[in-house]
Amino acid sequence: MLMDRGLGHGAEGDGVIETSGGMTLADRYHAIRGRSIRLAAPLSDEDQLVQSMPDASPIKWHLAHTTWFFETFVLADRPGYKPFDPQFPYLFNSYYEALGDRHPRPQRGLLTRPSADEVRRYRAHVDGAMADLLAGAHGHLVPLIELGLNHEQQHQELMLMDIKHAFSLNPIAPVYAPPPPGKDCGDTVALEWTIVEGGLVDIGHGGDGFAFDNEGPRHKAWVDPFGIANRLVTCGEWAAFIADGGYRNPALWLADGWATVQREGWKAPLYWRGGEGGWTVFTLSGMRSIEPSEPVCHVSHYEADAFARWAGGRLPTETEWEIAASGQEAVATEALHPRAAEGAGLCQMIGDVWQWTASSYTAYPGFRPAADPTGEYNGKFMSGQMVLRGGACVTPAHHSRITYRNFFPPAARWAFSGVRMAIDV
């Protein structure tokens, strides 16, 4: 169901509702909506139209779709609200069957009209109406508004994923943004295992603050003792996997994974390029040599599983991951590229790369989707997907949490996905 615990502290009729960061909901709305525009600012209107594959979407479409969400779920029934354009619901509905027909997803890049300028005017129109709403009585709408804001943050990550994929196919290797200042990568932190006793544990969201419906209900699960790696798998370790014939050895791969390797011709992670000078990688800051101590990124579940088998480990279940991460600070670096591990102890749990788990994406015990159209948000995708945990360097700040369940098909590679290994004890 749409989880509304802790989404606001005001009754119907309140003009100002504070959220968990001490900001008003109006402040959060302004900040999150503004960040989407800032993410698009380095891009030309031509950049914002491109769709590089069926699973990706144009930046212009993301900006319009996140606006459609607020118009459809929050504003449409408000007295006096006038929709910006009656054709936009068909163009910018994503997958909500209950809300009618929509433009085919693989053809979003054909939408040369409306223009990028018109999409910006659409956002301004809806933002103006939302500002009026947030200045008045809106307590009963707080759960929907919070869902819309978290939905927009998900699309902010998708914007960076999708433009990176598009730029990677451009032969001039465009730079989205210069690399952030920082020190050079150091030596690789030694791989160690943190032993977790296991037992009967509680997992899932059950406290205050926003969570998506698929993160609950909180429930009990049994876990045998296990070990979890203190850090993520590095590019240097992945290069060794390649050199040892990892992509040529069918014994390491699940059957579907091996078939995918053969069909797609995989020989390295997405965005890696081979050459006489060694491996290079395409990043949002352009091409550069791989850093051996950095986390490997843009690998599929199939690749993660094969690497873990080659290395003598396995992927953790999502229950194992969650109890191991208990007490870790939920932050994101917003660094556009994952950073090397530093220091001792369990690290890189949140904010570098999404980490594949061995768990299929299914419902928790007692899960029920909402009866209204928002029930289509997560529940209907609980088939043929694998769970990832931990957030990534492109996940917006204050959006990640320990219970967050991301999910992608096992062959997907354009997400900022990497690997943390586990072992049996």
C-alpha cells in the first residue's frame, strides 16, 4: 500500500507541514523539482531528445513525465485547475494501465514535439499550481506529494543513467560534467569478511519516514550465519576475472547468463573499452583509464553471479545485505562515479553502486498494492527481476535508506550496479 507513516505532521487545514529534514514540504518540492532542471542544464535541446535504447528515455520525457505525475495524481481533481495540454497524458503516462492508453515506450525519442521549451513551460505551469496548493490546506495530500517527490528523485537517477548510455554511443565521447575535485585513488583496501551470526531477524521498513510500498511490511526472516565482504569488488579484480577467461568459461555462468554473453558478445563491463594501453572506461566525465581500486560498475546480475563464483564466493541475499547494513548511514555521494574504499571495517554499503543480490524481486509477506492507480507503482513488476540494494553515486542525497529495494532484469547493465560478495559460514 502507499505508505504514509511519518510523511507529515499536520492535520487537514494546516498551511505549513514539516518533513523529516526540518524543511517544509513546499521547500522540499521546490528543491527536488529544481534539481531536475539543474541536471538537465548541461544538455542541449538535441541531447534531451535522444533515446539510445528502448529501456532508456529522453531527458525531455523524464522532465515531462515527472510533471505529469503531479498533475495527474495531485492536481487533476483540484477545483479550478486547468490541465496544461489535453494531449500530454497520452504522451507522458509511463505504465499506468488504469489511466488509459499511452505512447509506446520504445518510441519516446520520436517525440520531437512538444519542444523542450514547451516542456519547461509545462513544468512551470504545474509548479505554479502546486505552489498555490502547498500554501493552503493540503494535509490529506501529503502522502501523494511525498510519493511524487521520491518518484522524481528516482527519475533524476534515471536521467543520469540514460544520458550516460546515449553519450557512450557518440563517437566523440561527450562530457556531461567535469570530474569533481578529489584526491587520487589509493591502493586497494584488502578484502576481509565480516561475520554475521544470523538467526531470526526483522527486515523491511517499519518506522517513520517515507518508504515505497514494496519495502514493507516489516517481517521476520531466518538467516544462517554468513560472511559479507568489507568492500565492493574492484575494477582491478574484474580485470583479473577477464584475463582469466571469465567471459569465456561457461562453467561460471547461469544458463541464461551464458546465452546472453554469447548473444550480446559481452567481454567486459558496459562502458569498458580495450586497447593496447589497457582498459579504459566511459564515464559522465568522458573517457579515462580504469582505476584498479575503484568499484566495478555497470555489470549485470549474470556477470555479478559469475564473478562471485569465480572468486569463491556468492552474492548475498537481500535479507543478508539488510542486516549487515544495519546501522550504516544512508547517504549518497552524488559524485557521478563510484569512489574507492577507504579505511577499515564494513564500507561502501550505501552511495557508490547498487549491489546485486541473489534475491528475486517478490512481495514481502502481507504486501498488498493500493487499490487506486498508485498500486501499479511497484507490485506489478514482481516477476523476472532481481533485487539490488545500497544506492549509487548518482542516487540523490537523502533518497537512499537501508530498506530500499531497487530491481532490474538480470541482464540489465546501464544502471550504476556493482558487486559485494558473501560467503557461507
